[in-house]
Amino acid sequence: MAGINFAQWGNDLYTGRRSYPIVQRRKRWFTIVGVLAIASILILATRGLTLGIDFRGGSEFTVAGTSTTDQQPAVDAVHDVLPDDEPRVAVIGGDSVRVQTEQVDDAQEAELVTGLADAYGVEESAITTSFVGPTWGAGVSMRALWGTVVFVVAAALFMAVYFRAWRMSVAAIVAMLGDLLISAGVYSLIGWEVTPSTVIGFLTILGFSLYDKMVVFDKVRENTADVFTQTRNTYEERANLAVNQTLVRSINTSVVALLPVASILFVGAFLLGAGTLRDLSLSLFVGIAVGAASSIFLATPLDVALRTREPKIAAHTRSVLEGREQLAAEGGHDAELAAASTGSTQLIPGRHQGHGAQPRRRRGN
């Protein structure tokens, strides 16, 4: 990458002097997303999500100041009291162990505290206990589900009203749900617990994904506002120009967002151990990366796939292509036609621009 002038590269993308056929290759992106979505579904179906105690209920014991963070002593101590339970043991920081079990009564809790204290060689006072009832856990799960549903419905209605195009709304919602599905698949594959912090992270990435897609769609709307008043470019080509014009912005925004999240993920996972930081940062990191990619490779291509089925747009596309074929048969404008056919035209869409008119240019970023 040495020697590349990124400022000039971004300016070329914005003005159309350089262009990548992202929308034109939409079948490739749809296939990739489909494979990832199916893989995520299979992972979720076979491995499931590891729900934290806040969702499933149970008892939690935190042993502080241990000389070892080996998990086996905790497992053995739990099995001495609850032979049929499979405890979830995690390391917190460098000298604490968290043990989660099924909900226990007072007598079992006292036995577990004594057993864990003996197993790790600490005083019983160094062990803190807490529990979450199954009713409260079910309530948290239901609120998390309703929060996601309300967000998706509100986002769909907002985009349909703002863009006055239900197809853009459908494309954005499908892309956001794909972001959520793939992020959940990654979370299931890694096996970390899903906690309320994870749910907050998922809702946050939906918000980030929606914002990123709205920026791209706003540019698509601007570029295609007068598409029927000219016969130089198709709807697909002008939408592709919009994706290229917002490409640098999408990359920059994602990198700026990912860097601090990656730092939090490193601190939460490797320095402090399991906890809120780790749960939140993993969902954010995966979601931001997937959301940025879907804004570029899925949302607008899906909108174009839906819009090109409209009779008016299909007729306009045929008119543009027939005009190019006629000019090609006449032997003129070969370079321009070749560029236009690949979506790499240098045209900046202007209003009331007919066939053969001089393109209106703008200054770059």
C-alpha cells in the first residue's frame, strides 16, 4: 500500500474518476452473506448461546484472593454438594474465580462456601454470594427480546418515512438482521456468556448499522433523484456511484470505532478476565465490523435488486442500454460507453441532464 495517496484515492472515488463495481457484483455478496447466515444458524442450532445467570437464574459465588485460578477445584467442590450440576467457572482478573450453579437453598449455599474456601485456601469471608431467581431471569430475557423487536420496527418505519421508499427500508432491515445473526453466530462459536451487557452491545450495533446505512442511502437518494430525466446512467450505476462516494467515510468511521473497542476487548478479556467489559466489547467489535461491511456490500445492492424489478426503472434501464448499443453501432463514444457499462463513469449526477449533455462536476471531499 506504500505510495498510495489516500486523499487522492478518496477524491477519485467521490468524483467518479475511480469506481469499483460493488453493486454490479451483488450476486457475489449475496452468496457470501447467505453462506455466513446459514453457518451462523447452524452454529446457533448446535451450540446455542451460553446464557448468563441474569437470564437463566441460579446462584453465583465469587472467590477472591486465590493463589491459583485453576477451575477444577471449583468443579470438584460443587460436585461434592450438587453431584448432577455442571457449574460454569470463569477467572476474573488474576486472583478471583467466579462459580455459577443452579439455584441452591441456604444449607447448600453454606456447604458450597465452605467447600470453595477449602479448595482455594481462603477464608469464607473472601467468598461473596448472590442469586437470581428464574422469574427475574425470564423477565430480563423478555425485556431484551422486546427491546430488539421495538428497535427494528421503529427503524423500519422511520426509514420508510424518511426515504419515502419501502424498498430501502426493507433492504436496511434485512441487512441489520443479518448483522445481528452473524454477530450472534460468532458469539455462540466463541462460547462466551450472553449477559445484559451483551444485549446492550447488540442493540448498540443495530444503531451503528442503521446510522451507517442511512448515510449511504441518503447519497443513493441524492444521486437517483433525477435518474428519469436523463438517459446517460441507469439507477444501478448511480447507486453504485453513491456507494463509492461513501466508501472512504464508511471505512474511516468503522476504523475509528473499532480501535477503542478493540482496546476495551483486550483489557476486558486478557487483563481483567470475564466481566462486563468483555461481554460488551466483543459484541460491539464483531457488530461494528459486520455492520460496516453490510452497509457497503449488502444494503445498497439489495435495494438495487428490489428497485430494478420496478417497471419504470426496468424500462429506463432498457432505454439507457439501447441508446448505448445504438451509439456503439454508430462507432462513437467507445471509451465513454465502456466506462458507463462498468459503472466507472466520471459523471457526477446533475439535474435535467439529457443524453450527450456535458456532465456537471463537483469538487471532491
